[in-house]
Amino acid sequence: MTSIVIILILLACVALAFFILIQNPKGGGLTGTFGSMSSQVMGVKQSGDVMEKGTWILISTVAGLCIITVALFQKPEISNKNGNAAQQNSAPAKKK
């Protein structure tokens, strides 16, 4: 189950990188590409809003999936020479 969540995190990170790289740091982005005709070409005038909302949604998705991954994480068991699971001591044994 954890591996599925990790794959979802990776896919969300790739999509987040796509959204971030498309945006123009000066606020123009795809809107600035079309100049004054932006309101007439495929509704690109509001592409900045869509990109910003997509960025925030993907950031919150990655954060939520990371929290879910931590909740699903299980401590690995340590096996001894007989193949039985041994309990893990939190402190080393004291020598006398």
C-alpha cells in the first residue's frame, strides 16, 4: 500500500513541476504570450488563475500523501538466526 502512495506522490511531483515551470516569474505566464489578444484566444486570460490553483492543489496533495505515507509506515522486524522475529531493544544491554 505504501508503494502505491509513493507512486502517487511522484506523479503529483511531476505534475507540480510542470505547473511551476509553465508559470512566468513576473506574472505573465501563458497570459503574456498572447499579448492583447489574450481575451479572444481560448480563454487564456485566466490561465494564471488556473495555474495558481493547480499549483496549490498539487502542493496540498503532495503534503497529504506524505502524511498518509508516514501513517502507513511499519517498523521492520529483525529476525534472529533461527528465523524468528526478535524484539528490538531501545537501549543496548549493559555489560557487567
